[in-house]
Amino acid sequence: MKPRVLIVDDSWSMRQTLRLLLAPDFDCALAENGMSALEQARQSPPDLIVSDVNMDGMDGYELCRQVRAEPALQAVPFLFISGHPPRPGMPEAGDAYLIKPVQPAVLIARLHEMLQPRPLAAVALI
């Protein structure tokens, strides 16, 4: 079974381009804005979220904040793709941030990396 990725972008052409690019490796769901993405994620939690930053209404940073506030979603890896660098000091900058234009192979590799289990923190024994 393919991992499920939720693609969030207010540009129809960008959503479709990402869907076509990712479809061989991922089951893709699409959302045209942050509010729609949050509702979809609540109904059917994705394995990954790929989001634009600049969107009307709820922007990508706010979507990331909202996702992280949901216990069922807070561990979902979050990747931003934007034409602009991240805003300094934004803790909501997700787990990864790629600046457009992104090479398809780089995007796909990064998404696969993000799906890998994260090592547990070392536990100190006293």
C-alpha cells in the first residue's frame, strides 16, 4: 500500500503537477486551502502533508500550527514547498522546507526520508 500524502496548494496547476509527480509512489489527496486540508486530515489522517506557504485564509504556517495541535495529527511529517524562504524564527516551519523550483527527484527522496522511522532519543540510566 502506498503512503498517503495530502497536497495543499491554492494553485490548481501546482496541485495537479504535484499529484502527477507523486502518484507513482504515493496515494495523493488534494486540498485547495488550509481549512479544507485540516478537515481532510482530521477525517483521514495522511502519512505526510505537502503544503504551500502563501494561501488566502489559513496560510501554510497556520495549517502547520493547527495540525500540530491535533493529537491524532501532531506526528504527521509536514513539508513546505514555497517560492520564498521560510520566515525567520517560525517554529511552524514544518519538518522540511523546499524552495521552488524543486527538482522532482529531490522532492520524492525527501518525502521518502520523512517517512523513515525517527530514532528514539537515548535514555540515560541512573
